[in-house]
Amino acid sequence: MVLPLSLLRTAQNHPMLVELKNGETYNGHLQSCDSWMNIHLRDVIFTSKDGDRFFKMPEVYVRGSTVKYLRIPDQVVDLVKQEVAEVRRQQKDLQKQRKAAATRGRGGGGRGGSTAGRGGPGGGRGGGMANRGK
């Protein structure tokens, strides 16, 4: 699963089309975005909602709540999928390392130095069978 913000962050410096809820479109290169999906584009061509007027602008800031949809090149989507797969692989490797390093069984010595718990052989709480009958 690819989250929209990770897709947007990967799309930085790539061309994209932004259509607003009012029908206007902005075609340009994504300069930056934030967690509210506010978008900063550069080298922008603005198209009116009727499609009859075009304006070229050096840069535009678009509020995220006004965006209807974004069109991003397929290569950006592929890059995001590769990044997600790499992160998952690294997480699996880290889990394997943690699992191998973890101690298994009933304790590893603890305060009394014993591997047995609650009064078993070797001391621990109450001495167990080792101290009886002496």
C-alpha cells in the first residue's frame, strides 16, 4: 500500500498535473509539499476551467483542501513501490536480527545466578531442594 504523502514526497522535482475542485488545472514541476498536501509548483501552466485561457507562471502555491486530483508520472509510482519494498525488506532483516539476539527459555541467570526459578536447584528464592535435610 502506498500512502499519498509518500507518493507526493517522492514526486518532488517531477512534472505533475493538479486539478482543483473548481475545475482549474495547474501543470508544473512539484517543488515541495507538506503534511496538509499543500503544493508548491514551479514552471507552471495554468488552464481555466473552461479550457479557453492559459497562463504561464514561474511558481504557484496550491492549498491542499482545494485539490480534486493529482496526475503523477508512472515512473514516480514505480519509485515509490521500490522504496516501500526496500523498507519492508530492511524491517524483516531487523526483526530477524532481534529474534536471533533474544534469549529464549527460563531466564538467563538473573540476580541469583541461577537458571532455575523459584527455589529450584542451585538456590534462588528459598534455596529449594539443595538446602533441605542438611
